[in-house]
Amino acid sequence: MALAVPYELFEGKLTFPREKKDRVDGELKAFCQYLKNLETKGELLCPMDLSSFEFDIGQGIFFDSSIPQGYGVGSSGAVVASVFNNYTTCPEDHLLNLSYLKNVFSQLESHFHGSSSGFDPLISFLNSPILTTESHEYKQVSIPRNSGDGAIFLLNTGRPRRTEPLVNLFLEKCKTESFANLCDNVLAPITNNCIDAFLTNDKESLFEFFRELSDFQFRHFGPMIPNLYSELWKTGLEHENFYLKLCGAGGGGFLLGMTKNLKEAMQELSSHEIRPLYRF
């Protein structure tokens, strides 16, 4: 299973500059060309008004965003969702089909990552938490809202990273039978347990399963953990005051953390930027 949620602190939208500028947004221009190539080959999964998109790029349209790039919080997903929202010409009923949307977004975001699940653009487009079940169904879900001493938080490493090389590294590792078995038979059940506990508001189980997830990633995802944070990650596991996991592809950006006592954890992490997401 997988669970992804919108992060309301950051946002982005396509907009025109207040004053006419000659500069063209190079990333949007490259993305438009990617879409045109797919359309020419008859491979584009959704109809889009690419002539209007190309014209608007020439007029200076750009993606005005507060989302940090290379931090694992969906910057490319937000671009994809915004372009799709503005230029798609697909039938209205297609926009209600989450599996269809996910496949479309997977294709579109692959321009940025080389390989994409399409998950980030989906939650950006719908502005809703999305659950992928074990049977590969996609559902909009509600997130428990609580208050208490515990928290799920983001830790800012202050180090952006490129997603594609790290995704490719993971995919290469999955080609070995031993690593693939670990992911299928150990990592996947731990992840499922975390999601079940979170959605059912089982806080004690969630904390224990999250510890297992943090420990698994520490032992098997070492190349994706920023070098400067490996010791901190280990300290959390040993002291059991907080636990960390990768956010997105890893390598930098944000780390996702969990603690039973946010006040104590923030004292221990006082030299780092911490952003609480959920209290429990």
C-alpha cells in the first residue's frame, strides 16, 4: 500500500508575469516538447491542448511556486498537475477515474524523473489524501486529526537532491533477487502496517511499526540516506525518542520523522529545522 497527502504549507500555480518579459521558462518548454513528442507518436494517454500551452510559454507563462525543488515534497508533481489542469481536454468523467488519472500522471511526470508512480501529481490535482490498496485500487481517504504530545514531522536537511539517479539506484537494486525479496516480504508488510495503524488512529502500533520502517531503511537504504544524517538516524533508533524515514527518493531534502514527545524531540533536534505535520 501507499499513502500520500497534500502539504498545505507549499503551493504553486501557472501564471503570467506582471510585466512582459522575453525570458521563456526552459523547464516548461522542455516539458511541452516532451508532451508533443508523445502526441506525435500517438502515445499521449490524455488529450491536451498543446498548441495553447506552447503559445502561453512563448508569452512568458511560468510556474510560480513556494515548493522547494529536490526536497521530496512533490515539486514536479505540482507542475504536472497544474499543466494538466489548465490544458487537458479529456472528458469530464475521466477526471473522476483515479486509476486513469494516476496512469496519465505517471506518464507525464516521467519527463522529470525518468520513472514516476504518478502519485504526487494525483494528490496535487485532487488536493486530497490518496490511498493505494494492495489490490492497486486508488481511494480518497480522510486523515485523523488529533492533538497530543506525539507528532509526525519533517526534518529539513537543507540539501536538495536530484530524484532520477536515486530512483534508478533503487530500481537497479530491485533487480537482485535478495533485495527484491526484502522489499516484497519485509518492507511492504511494514509499510502496510504503518498505513493501517495511521488510518485507524492506533497510535501505539503506529509508533512501533514506524520504528521497524526506520530500522529497515537504515540497514538497507544506506546510499539514499544523506551522509551527514546517518548518525542522527542511528541515534533516534538507539534512544527511541524519535525515528526517521526517507521522504521521496532520499539523498537530501526532507526526512519524515515520528516521535511520542515532540517537545523532547525538538530539544534533541534543536540544531535542525523541524516542521510538525500531525499531532497525536
